[in-house]
Amino acid sequence: MRQLFGTDGIRGVAGEYPLDQRTVFAIGRALGARLLRRDGAGQARVLIGRDTRESSTWIAGTLAGGLRAAGAEYVNAGVMTTPGVAYLTRARKFSAGIVISASHNPWMDNGIKLFGRDGMKLADAIEHEIEQEIFSHLDDLTGDFDCGSSPAPLPEVAGLRESYVQWLATNVDAAKLRGFRVLIDCANGASAAVAPELFRQCGVEASYLHVSPDGRNINAGCGALHPEHVAAEVRDSAGAFDCGITFDGDCDRALFSDEQGKVVDGDAVMLVAARDMKARGRLARDTVVATTMSNMGLDKALRNSGICMLRAQVGDKYVLEEMLRTGARLGGEQSGHILFMDGESTTGDGLLTALRVLEVLGRSGKKLSELVADLKVFPQVIRNIRVREKVPFGKMPSVAGAISEAERELDGNGRVVVRYSGTEKLARVMIEAESEPLMRKHAAAISDALEQAIGDRRQTSRE
């Protein structure tokens, strides 16, 4: 079992374990030592990128200090999207890439994501090995290590961001994008440093929301966690926009609004992309990889188009693993992580997703609402239960009983997914059913059982 890594790197409250300065230094030193053994002195080079949180600067400096102590070199890309680091790691032949970001989490959280030299997230087994090295380096750090020092900001290397923008722009037919009028929400995150230049180069007439990060306003009431805000702006614009786009803090996901002001989630994006790729002969095996959270309505709509949908566990790295296993070239999550593997991309990229959706609009001559009109979404509810600890559901009789009763009563006419978040202390309860009363009944029963057993009732939230 991994102790530090979740489904998307190491995540926590900045300044607290495992993101205290001593542990962050040990992470850098452990990674540097591992790369040095593999690549050799003078060859172990690591790219570091970060989002706009105020803690990201000192975490970058501390990680760099650990890398340097191990004998590895580092290059600072400054504020950069997660997929930007993934691309540059592979394209510039770095030994590894590090992203300092907590994605969609609030500003006081942060995280450390690792990419291999192939630009892909590390397998669970490798993360487990790295954990053991981190713990070993933590044990070696003496009391002389100054946990209270504040590392100086790292000098940034010019041209990296521009290289990433150029690569994105060459991934689409810019002629299909020119003239689109789009409202874009950058979540006061990393995309604020990249999106304006990218869409300008592609000829998109873009207006922007939340492009003034101050270190604490990332994801604050904006971005992909709140796509309804962009949707409302588009709806109230009296036809000024063809669609709306909203990114999360590190821009590895994108959600949309159609021209009528209705939210278009990741399931709908996968449907649009899958049909377009199939029509052009680019949908390998006529297969799409989604997750356990994707709606049954997506499965039905894809089948109606002759497309098979497979399900992976939640987490874009697990979607990618299933895509690589099956040869699929399109996959993603309802939350907006979309993976296009028909080119050189190696991870979910919100900016690339936005360009690809606009390209489909331009190629088809249709509005976004038309392209998703036949997606009939089954009633679905998701509840997030803040928990004190993550106890196996089978070891809590009341919870296991509530789950079994829901599965028995739905009996093929719905789905029950209960899982722990890999990035937060949350239990997520998802019920999907043809019958909305049954859906809400069982969602409440399972949620109540969890709250009674392990809930942190002061912070429980529901969606």
C-alpha cells in the first residue's frame, strides 16, 4: 500500500506533513538519487513547473534543494500547466518532470506530481518504490537540517512556455478555429499564463474570466469546479459567445458550456470527440475508455454510434493504463480529464481538449448543443462525505449493508459506486438510476451510514 501517493501524486496542506519542508526536501533528494543511479552524473535533469498557489514557490525551491543535494540538475519552468510539464519532459528529454499543484483543491492545499521521462505519470508500483526511498532519506536527515529556512525563488528558463504553446497550436487545424467567440475561465490558475497566447495564435476571439492569480484565489468559486458560472455568463451574453470553456487550477481538465448556457461535462466531450474520430477513421478499435463515474447515458449513446465503452477506475492515470492495454486512443473522466492518444499527448490536457472541441465545431458546422443533443443522462447524484479515516467499506456492517441493499433494489437498472477520494479525506457516493426517487433514497442511506461510522460531521459536504 502506498502511504504518500494518492491517485494524483502526493497531496496535502502546504506546510504540514507530507508537504512540510523536511519531507519535501527528502522527496527531492530521493528522486534525485534514484535518477542519478539510472542516468548517471550530469545526465539526471528534472523539469519543475508549478501552479499559482503562494506555497508553490517555496515547495519548488525546497524540492530543488533536495535534487541538488543528491547531485541531480533541475530546470525551472515557472508557472506551467501539468500537461505542459508532461509534454516538455518528454520533448526536451528530461529525466523526470515535477508539477507542484493540488489541481482543483483550495489554495491552502498543494501537491507534488511526478512524470517519467516518457511524459507519463508513474505506475503505482514505481511510486511505492519511491516512497520507500523517501522514508529512507527522511531517516537520514539530521537535526542540522534547517526546516525554518525559506528557499530563494528559482530562476526561470525562458522559452519553455512558448514551446508548449507552439506544440499545442500545431495539434489542430487552426483554420477551423478562427473566428470562434469563446468565454474562458482560467480559475486563477496555471492556464492564465498560457491560454491567452495560445488562443490568440489560433485565431480564437476569446474573453477571459479569473486570470489574475494572487496566490490564494486559485479555484475560489471559479474554474472547472464551478462550470455553471461560465454557463450563466454565456447564457446572459445575448449570443455573444459560441461556447464557454473552464479549466481547473493546473489545467489538466476542461469543462464547457454550450451556446445556450448549458454545462457540457467530460462525458459529453468524450461523445463528441469519439464520433468525430470514428468518422475520420481515427478511433482505434472503435473504443473509448471512461471510468466508473461516467453516466450510463454515455454508454448508451456510444453504443448507438457503434462505439464500445470500457470503464477504468477513477483517475486519469488509470484511464491511460487501460488505453495502453487495449489500444484505445480516446479516454477520459466525467470531471473533464480527456486523453487524446492519437497524437503525442501523454496525459489529460485542458487546453488541448478545448482546441479539439472547437475544431470539431468548425469541422461539423454544428453548434455544441446539437452535437450532444441525443445524450440522455440517467439521473445521478454524487455525495461527498468528509471522513476521519478511510476504513474498508466491508469492515463497516452498516455501510456494507446499505450498499448491498441499493445494489439489490436497483438490480441492473442503475449503478452504485462508493469509493474514497485519492486526493482528499472524502468518501464519494455515486448513485445512478432510471428511478430518481430510488436514486436519492439509496444515496441518502449510504451517506448516512458513512457519516455515522466515520464521518467528520463538521466538514461533510454534499453535491
